[in-house]
Amino acid sequence: MSNFDEVIDNDGLISLMKHADESGKNRRAEAESIIPYLEDGGVHICTVRLCHNECEWRAYWMVRVKTEMPMCSILEDDGAELGMIQVWLDTDFDVWDSTVKTWNVDYERTFGA
């Protein structure tokens, strides 16, 4: 079973967070409080994306962070702890298209599900 996921790396996430803040979007994150805790080489997954106001995407991101981050959820992955936070971001269509990538993920092969 395969599925398509929209993903970004740390640079892409930082770009989306700064865009949302500078544009005065309704859904934005406090980038400066998140950036120091981003997992090195982190890949962040968009789990929900909705068209909002016919001019932007409203997206729900699962963001990979270091487990030292206050208020992060701790998940177990083969004994390793993974830190995750959830972030809602509003993003203009053109910014989304130039930042977010789509991956084809084989969940059964990757996660044994």
C-alpha cells in the first residue's frame, strides 16, 4: 500500500513559518521558539491540507523536534524516542508550490504496517 505525503525539511519549514508570520496569517507558529529545537536533518509531514479563503492552504504539520523541547510529544520508534509537535500554518499557494515536496511512501515496507 502506498500513499502520497507532502513533506518539507527544516529549511522549508522555517521558510513557511517566516512567510506566515511576515504575511500576518491567522495560523502561524512562533518560529524563534521552535527553530532551536528542530531535529537535525528533520523531515516534517503535512497530515491535513485544506483550501482556505480561496487564496491559501491551511496545513497541519507533524514537526520533528529534539526531545528536550518543552511540551513535545514523545513517541517510541524501535526504542528510540522521537519528539513531535503539531503546527498549523497558512501558506499562499505559490509559496507552497515552491517549498513543499510530495513523496510516495510505502507504509507497509517502511513501517511494517
